Amino acid sequence: MTRPAHTGSDTVADGPRRTRPGRATRLVPIPLLLPALVGLAFLLLPLIALLVRAPWSTLPAQLTSAEVWQALRLSLVCATAATALSLVIGVPLAWLLARTEFPGRGLVRALVTLPLVLPPVVGGVALLLALGRNGVVGRWLDAWFGITLPFTTWGVILAETFVAMPFLVISVEGTLRAADPRYEEAATTLGASRFTAFRRVTLPLIAPGIAAGSVLAWARALGEFGATITFAGNFPGRTQTMPLAVYLALQNDPAAAIALSLVLLTVSIAVLAALRDRWMTTS
């Protein structure tokens, strides 16, 4: 007597259900649950307090003032310009770190990521010493070309680029390391130059990483405070971005500071929503 063959559906129906590793429901130990809840409350409580204490009745008047729109426009323009500058010089730097071997590459990578952990005020001081009117490079820019960068809108852009570009470089370098280099090698064996292979083959492959890094860099540039106020100052209409306007309003008009903070909070939530699909595909 022969045994009947089982179909795929019978196997699924009769056999035990298999769950993906890490997806099964487990009881959380109390020693882990309590600190986790404390950590969650610690992160959410300030945001909830911001929403609770927001001057909702006067919020439209606060947000429609000329000073707010001036600071917001300057923030958006400078953050976008800083992101564009980061793309122009950051993507080639990420390719250099991911695709080439040279002495001291580890040290270069550490120096590139240094602004991530460097206090922003220290970064602003370093920019002053390098690009200020009496700086190492700034004195020659002033003497030869009459270019003065500190306390100008370009100073804001450079300060934001200094602190934001490492986010782009890290994201693009990680994507480059995950991409298969054999596609580039195949393109070069077919006669394409290294730059053509990079432009026609590599860039389309790493486009998601570039997009994610650009959003992160833009968000970091939008929220930059320390390096900006140190290197560019706080001049309304010229260097006063949204974080600087929040700091100034907090001393004179706390309600306006809360309203401005809500704007930045909304932008941050929008950035997280934009990156959600990117995180879901890599998780």
C-alpha cells in the first residue's frame, strides 16, 4: 500500500508552524521591562511637555510673524545649500574611503567622522581659526580675493556643512561597501573609464544610500546651533537660523520659543517619516 503524496498546502496545514527568529512573542523580564519603560518615558516626556505647554491659542500669530518666516527661510536655504555642498564633496570622499586602499585610510575615516562627536562650539572655533579673517586660510582669502566668511550667510552654510557632511559620508560609504564592485569592474573591462563607471553604474546602485544620507545631513544642518553661532553669529536676516531664533526667543518671549520649537519638531517628524522606508528595507 503506497502512502499518498502530500501537497505543499497539506504540509503547511498539518505540519507545525515555524516562526521567524526573533518574531515569537516572549514575556519580557521585569529587570529589562522597567528600565526600558523609564528610558521611553525619559525620551517622550520632554516632547509631550512641549506639546502640552504650547500656546495653541496664539500659535498662528506667533508663526506668521516676519521674524519667524525670515529665520525659517534662511534655515531652509542654508540647510539645502549645505546638503548640496556635502553631496558635491562628500560622495567622492565616501567613494575614496570605500573603494580605494591607501596608507592611513583608517585615520582619514576617523577624522572624517570626528565632527559627529566633536562639540559643535569647538567646531565653530576651529572654523574661525581656519577660515576667519586672521585664520590659516581665511587671511589669504581676504587678502587675495576679498572674501570674508565669518558672520555671513556663507559662514552659516559652511558651519552646517562641517557638522552635517559626516552623516552623508557614513551613509554613502556603508552603501558602497554593500554594493558589489564587480559591476564597476565589468564596466571598466568593457571600455568605460573609472569615472564613467562611477557615474553610470555605481551612482544608480547607491542612490538609496545617497538619498538617506542627504536627508540626515539636511536635518542635521537644519538643527545646527553651536558651530553656527560661533562662526557666523546671530544676525537677523543674515545668519539667524531657526535654532538661533529659538535661543534668542527663550530669553525674551518663551511662548515664541515654544512655537519655533514646534516647527522644528514637525520638520524632525517629517524627516523620520521620509526615512522610515529606508530603515524598513535594511532591517
